[in-house]
Amino acid sequence: SCDCGCSSTNSCGKCTSCKSCPPSDPCSGVSCGSNAYCSGGSCYCNSGYEGNASSGCTAVSKDPCKGVSCSGGKVCSNGSCVCPSGKKECNGSCISSSECCGGCPSGKKCSNGTCVTDHTHSYSCPSGSQASSCSSSQVQTGTPSKVCSCGATSGTCYTCRAKTCEEQGYRYACNNTGYVGKGSPCDGKYKECDCAPGYQWLPTYPGSREQTCQIPDKTCSDSGYYGGSSCSSWSGYSFERCASEYGQMGSSCNAAGNVGSGSCDVDSWRRCCHQCSGSGT
């Protein structure tokens, strides 16, 4: 007997050949997951999907760097390994953009990532300037460049001058003989101005910060400063503070030689002066 039927018989009606049975379906009874199909008895993910086809497939990730592993300090960008910002590739690794890959030959030096001629000359500040910035007691007047013996310039130098009494925010008087500067009240403080060339500082009151500029070796005694008669041959002014610890000076400030007619209030500054001149008074 034929399993799939007879294909031919003889005159007596007896089967002489059998029909070929069709092949069985290998996917018959096979169950695949979502977004998957069966072929040859096995499950496969549909195009554009990935994962386990038997349990279910998911859409392929759109991240081009997924699964990409970089080395040598490189990072993945759009699926490719590249050096990060500020770096460049050198023999498969990343180095700083300011470095020269492989170094520089003799007579050259690396400058911002490029090999340039190595100058052996040194740079220095022009005369009258300094390499460091001006101090708090100075005023910057210029910023000349450092000069190389080869003629090139590079870097910054500073020209400075000393601050004046006014720029330092002090109260002072500079309009008298031997003084340099301009008098002006500032911030309620007192600071002496610089002496002019040929003058030196001398105190005008024992234990006081006040000073006066005087030509060396020409002195005036304390009594001569404040209206007495012991003056040598010189000209200048002295200063005294009208304050409680010195005793209030009164309405005229000084009995003789005073300048101005107002009174000196306690703890206020006033010029209480006697000008000494000639060979004495």
C-alpha cells in the first residue's frame, strides 16, 4: 500500500507505483517571539530588530557608538574613535595639542605643537622697567615688552613710579620750602610728603609723626619752631597738632609767628607756624 496514494496501476487495477509524499513543514509547531519569524525550524529577528527571537526581538539601537570600544585615550564619536578636544593623535594615542609628536630634531624646540628654531638668546626688560607688576605703593606707567638679544620682543615688563601722597589717600601739606608735592586733605589721615633734593626729614614735635623738610646742618630749636628766637639761618614751617594731649592752643594757636587767625580745635589739624629766616629772630 502507498502512504500517499498510488500514482499508477496495471490492467488488473493493481498499484504499480506510489505517489511521493510531500516533505513535512519544519516550522510546524514552532513558536517564535514578537518581531521574529521561523525558517527551517529556527526563529530569527525581523530586519531592524535584535535580541532573542524565541522570546521576542527589540528595535536595533540608533546609537552609533554602542558597543564601540576605544583605546589610546580616544573617545567614540559617530561610531569612530577620535581624540577629545585639546588633544591630537600621535602614533595611535592622544597627546596634548601643545606637544610635538615624536619630539623635535636637534636645533628645534616645540612651541604650541610645532617645531621651531630654538633661539639661545635671552629676553630681558628694558632699562627703567621691571619683570614683576607694580606694588601697591606704586602706579603703573607703562607695559613695554621684553627684548631679546636677537631683536625679537616677547612677554611683558612694567614701568612704575611711587604713588604721590594724594594717590595714597593721606592728608598732608607740601606747599612749603623743602617739600615736593601738592597739599590736599584725604581720608582724615596724615602722611608726610617726600623732601625735595638737598633736604632731609627732621621731627617738628617730640614723639610726633609730623616732620618738616630742612636743609641739613641748619636747625631751628623747639622754641624757634613755635615763635621763639633761637632760629639759625634757614626758612621753613613746622606743624603741631592741636589736641587735648598737647594742650589746647587757644584762639591764635601760637603767641607769635602764627599763620591765620582761626582757632585750633581739639583733635583737629592746623598749621601753627613760625617762619624762621635770615640769621635768627
